Amino acid sequence: MLIEKSQIDQHNSDNQASHQKRFDFIKLEIPQVEAVIQKLIDFQIAIPSWALGTGGTRFGRFSGGGEPRNLEEKIADIGLLHKLNQSSGAISLHIPWDIPQDYDAIKNLTASHGLRFDAMNSNTFQDQKGQELSYKFGSLQHVNKAVRQQAIAHNIEVIQQGLALGSDSLTVWLADGSCFPGQLNFRKAFQNTLESLQEIYAALPKDWKMFVEYKAFEPNFYSMTVGDWGQSLLFANKLGPQAYTLVDLGHHLPNANIEQIVSLLLMEGKLGGFHFNDSKYGDDDLTAGSLKPYQLFLIFNELVEGMDAKNMNHAKDLGWMIDASHNVKDPLEDLLQSVEAIMIAYTQALLVDRTALQQAQEENDTVKCQELLQNVFRTDVRAIVAEARLRSGAALDPVAAYRKLAVRQELIKERGAVTVATGL
Ligand code: AOS
Ligand code: ZN
Ligand code: ZN
Ligand code: ZN
């Protein structure tokens, strides 16, 4: 299924009058609204190939219909999202789940949807069919050098795949760790992992970045070898200037101050990118902003402040990606909601009066500091985000348009009611 421009235009003209009223109102309050809109138009969030199907838990998975059955259909799904919001202009692949048959065909298809390839993801947390050695006790950390070599070779292979497609970064997320005290020598596990990462780093093209993602728990529950931003930063620093830390919002211990982590990683020039999602308990991988929108705003507040302090390009200098799983929602609707929540938080962060905040901080005026942040957070900026969409040719209300156009029903017609997409 393809969404035609005329269908988007029809949706927009149906909704134009009520949008215009709301936009005219908010625009009066915000003198810099035009600059903000341009930043929103430029800002793109990559969609992971594994988030297009129904997720699940170890207790079960309740598949929806019309899920993408192959890489081509995953690209088509992201094409639909991008048509609706013009903010999801990139796809992040997971190897070996997404190995292309024909590279040129995949590149052309992706370009035809206006998409580019974001970070490539390697997978050494599962054993694949026909794989010689098992990752049951880790991959890059493994006590057996042959297992480490196998995992290194896989990562290098993923770089090659990415090169063939035109990606420029590799995300390494390791399930490595231990389940019980005494199982691992922490120092040896770290050293093995470092040496393995160094071999992968050596194979990285000069204009590529390597993202080292950390996670506090799961699937190992006693120790994770890249368990927090300290460990990730140690690796990134030892590896060199092309290595960065990747922050996945769901990978922290409860109540971690993620915005502070972000601020300091940016200060060190070592923040590489993001996996957005939300959670209440752990790595819940729920819709971004669905539980803690204020936290999402505070994170963006640090991102904007820290990136501006370094003259960084918001749209280009960090990797922005969603990492989510959908157990009960239509994955495409859920992704539209996540992108919207991210855009809202970003808009609000752009509206913070930095000069006033700095002054209030210097004067230790805690009340004023809080007022400045919360006034912005409590401002309804949705019409600004919608205006940015309108100007970039997307739908004023992507979820409403998705439903009106009966996208899921069309996909079920095309692909069938019983489909299982690869992914988590
Ligand atoms: C795992 O918890 C991490 O969030 C990974 O970034 C990602 O979800 C995984 O690579 C997908 O398979
Ligand atoms: Zn992640
Ligand atoms: Zn996550
Ligand atoms: Zn995760």
C-alpha cells in the first residue's frame, strides 16, 4: 500500500480550520516560532526494523495482522510512517534479521520512500541456525577466544553490510554478563570485551561511528558487562574518537537521573545517540513519553542546552532512534505516537529561555528555575509540531489519518491476517 499525496492533502484540508485557530493562538506567544518550525522539519527519528511487528513477552505474543514479512515490507511500513509525519526518515537494521538479498534493489526501495539507513545493529545475543559456537555464556566477553572471534567476525560483517547500504554507524548492544555471583571474573570479562571491541573498531571505516549501548540488567541479572554509562564510557574512551556511548532510556536502574547522564556525556563529547522509549519498571520499551513525559522533556532540555553549547547540529550530530516493543497496540500507530511525543519534548526544550534560566541558576533562585522549565512543559505546543508537519507535506494528525485511510486494514488485505515479523 502507498499513501498518495492527495490523501494527505485531503486530510489536511479537512483539519485546516481547527489547526489554524490553535496555531494562530500559540504563535502569538512564541516570537521565535519560525526558527523552531525549521528545526522540527529538519529533525528525523530513525525507526528500528524490529519494532514494526507485535512484540511480546516470554509469556506470549499476540500477533496482529498485516505485519511486514520481509525487509522490503519493513521498509514499506517505515515509508508509510514517514509519509504521515515526515519525521521518520531513517531505518535501523538488525543483522542477521534483515540481510538484504539484493543490495541495489533495497537501496533504491529505501530511497524511493525518502529514507536513509541509520545505525546497523549486530546480534550476538542469540544463536543463529547453523552457528558454530554458542553465545550462551557471552560473546565479546567469552572465556573462549574462538567464541569472541566469531562475535568479532559477525560485527565486522555487519559493518560490511552497512557499507554496502550506505549506513555510517554500528550499534553494539551486548547481552554479555553473568547470572550468578562468582560466575565471571569482572576484570577479565571487561578486558576480553575491550579487546574484542578494539578489533571491531579497527575495521570501522574512518567516517563511521561506533555506539556502545549499555544496559543495567536482562538477559543477565547479576552483572552486565556493559551495565551502565560508566562502563560504556570507559570502553568508548579506550576505543577512540569514533566510539560513543548510546543511551537507551529503558536501560537504567529505577530513578536514575538520565538527564544528568546525558548532560555529562555531551560535555565529554561522548554521547553518540539515543534509543527512545518509556518504562515504569525496567526495559519495558513502551511508547516514548507515555509514562514520564516530564523526564523526556528534561532530557531534551539537556540535549538542546548541551548541543548548543558545543555548536552541534541537532538533526545530524547525534543518532536519534526509537527502540520499542508493542504488545497490545498496532505497532505503526504506536510508533507515530512515539515520534509525536519526541517532537513535543524537543519543541518544548527549544522554547526554554536559556538566558533567564542561567541567570536564575546564578542567583540560586530555585523557584524561578522550576517555573521556567515547568511553564514550558505545560505549554501546549502540539499545534507547532503539526504546523511543521503541514509545511513538510505530512499529515496534521498522523494517527487520525492512518485510521481514516484504513492503513492496517489495507496491509492485512495485502499481507494476510496471520503474519509474524522478525524482531523482539
Ligand atoms: C536491548 O535491550 C537493546 O535495547 C537493543 O538496543 C535492542 O533492543 C536490540 O538490539 C533489539 O534487538
Ligand atoms: Zn536499545
Ligand atoms: Zn530499550
Ligand atoms: Zn533494551
